[in-house]
Amino acid sequence: MSDPIGAHEELNKRWLREIHAGVSPPGPLKACGEWLFDLRESGRLAEAAWDGFLKARKLGTYRMERLVRTGEFVEGSSPLEQ
């Protein structure tokens, strides 16, 4: 994750860290060739992607559209539910 430029991005960054789906660079971005492959080989990038898939809610735009259209809001216990 890069440095946030606004309050909304600060919140997004904190949320991604809470669900372990955000990866902060372990070194300067201009030296990413030195550490990017280490992150990949260690499995940290795959782990972050998997955590994001499992823990982040899906289909938010469709849920908002349904809420506006029908007034119905349904929140399931599984991130895979629509």
C-alpha cells in the first residue's frame, strides 16, 4: 500500500491492515526490485489476496443498488453470499 492522500484512504488502509489484506512496502518504492520478489516468494502477497477474498465484503455496488431499488438490506454471515 502506498501512503494515503486523504482521510478516506487512511480509513481504507487501516481496514485493509485489520483484515490482513494490505501489504506495506518493506522498503522504498524506488527499490521495489529488491524486495518485491521476496514478498512473493514468502507467500505474503498470496496470503494478503486470500485474506482480502475471504474477509472483504463482495458485491457492494449490487447491494447498494438493491437497497435503493427495494429498500431491502440483507447482510449475510459469509463474504461469498450475494
